[in-house]
Amino acid sequence: MAVELQVDDISEMLIATQPYVQRDQPVFLANDLQEYHAVDRLIRDDRMKEEPGTGTSVQFPVILETSTRATGVTLTTPIEAQFGHTSDMADIPWRHSKSNYSYIRQLLAMNSSSPEKVYDYMKSLRAEGWMDLYKYLERTFWDFTPSTNELDAWGIFNWIVYNATVGFNGGVPGAYTDVAGISHDKWKNYSGQYTNVSEDDLMDKLWDMKLRTGFKTPDEISADYPEEMDRRQYYVDRATWKACKTLAENRNENLGFELGPGTNKPTYGGNQLTWIPQFDGEFDTAGTIASGSAPFLQVDWSAFGYVFLKGEFLRESQPIMLPDRDNCHVVTISLTHNTYCNNRRKQGLLAKSDPMA
């Protein structure tokens, strides 16, 4: 005999089933993006750093110079200790983000004769709450967070800054006075201006950028280094993506009858070029990226990631009864985090003009 599910059991059932998604997934049409490139890259074990609480920010050391200690010596050369200010401490403020999903007790009671119906209904609500958080994280990442904004995490253009002069000149963005507490010539990304997607303009400058940003730390020299095709990626707007695709097709004389050759995705040096809709003002970021700037962004993911406060990574609460509506419950999904880059010289940005102008 089937046992009817009581309303008082709903919260306990929700808590018990939160970690599982065994039944059929709901049909989800609320996506604004085809893919979530930042979320997919950042919320991975090799891209995340968990830090214990040390105040309102997280710090990590950055070695900017050496003291020229290495030299040839005789067997009896006295030791000469050298001291100097060769490093600085990066300081990244914590940011707090939250999403939620809610339910009304009576709506669950209407389906209480079937635990499966309750489960499917709650899962659709839960999927909505999680997707809303992913959309928020994706939107803020491909953006610039001004110094007056103390709520959103830092976007990609807080770390990778445009400068028309070719070279390591991507310094301090907007009204900031430094980047993560550091202002130094070696704490800059590669940048430059291009005019056309052509062999002697963009491609030539792109080759220099790729060549000059291939830095390795001592640990990376002596250990297995991540595959370049995985760690280094390029991100562009739609017009630039199409222009690069056309340039690649014009180089190939053996396309045959294939209208969409291969994966239909242009690459550079084995590294894939990816279209970012936000660069075209889509996905509720209209006006953020300057029209016509055509950014060509190089991200080396070996030096980029998310940092989370220990114990506050995508924390999902138990159902909370709203104080002014006793028949309404809400479940929160929260995290304390920010983006981090520990080597800006591995990053690069070519553009026709300043994307943040």
C-alpha cells in the first residue's frame, strides 16, 4: 500500500535528495548562452584555491625580482648574503555571492501522493537556482568590475588590461591605483593595438604575443607542464571569430565539398579561438564592451582561477521558513570568492581600441 507523503516530510526529503540527480533532468530553456566558458574553466579542481579565513581578503606572495645570488665561486669563497625587497604581497578582497530557490508548502502538498512528483518538482526549482548563479558568475567574469563596486567579483578585464602600445604595458585598469595591491613593471600583461584581421597585422602581433608570454616558473621547468592547448585559450567577438575562420579557410586549398570543415572552429598554434557573446553586448552585458573594440583575449589558465573561502564554496542551506510567510521556504546557495591571477605576464590582449572605453 502506497504511503502518502506528509507535508512535514518535505523539508527532510529535500535535504536528503539535494546531492543526487538520479531521475530525469527537467527540460531547461532558460539558458541565455550556448556554453559557459568561464564557469566550466574555473569551477574545476585544478583551477580552484581554497583559503582559510585571514580577514576580509586573501593574500599570496609574488616574486618580482631576484637578488642576483647565483655566481661562479672558488671552493673557499666566503658566503655573501644578499638582502633586498624582491617580492610583494597580492591582496584580493573577498566577494560574497548568493542565489536561491524557493517553494510554497501547499504546492508540494498537492503532489504529496507521489514522492517522485515532489522530487522532480523540487529538482526543477533547484536547477533554476543553480543556473541563475552560473549565469551571474559567467556574466561578471567576462566584464570589468570598477573600484566603486564592492559586491561583484573581479572580472577578466580587471586582470588583463588594454594598452595600445605593443608590449608588456597592460597596467592598472580604470580608477584603480594598483592591481591586487601591486604596481610593478613585471606585474603587467601583454597588450597592443591591431587594425585588421590579416597576416601582416593581427596574425603578426598575435605571434609575438604568444611567443613573449610563454613564461615558466622554476616548478614548471622541472615538472610536467600542462598541455599548452589546454592551458592557453583565445577569446574573441563574433566578427573577429568569423574573420579568423575566413582567413584560415583561404589558406586551405583542399576544402572540397565540405561547407563547415572539421570542427568549424579556427585555432591558432593549436589553441582554440572561442566566441564570447558578452563581447558583442549579448547576455545582459550590452554597453559593457566598447563597440568596435574587437578584443582578442589570450588567457593562460595555468595562472588563472577562482579562490574560495574555506567552507564557503557553493554552500547550499537547509530550507528556511520565511518569517513573514510561514508557508514559504527558501534554500540559499552562497559562496565567498574572487578571481585570481598569479602571473599577469602570461596573459595578453590585442584590440582595435580599449574594450573598456
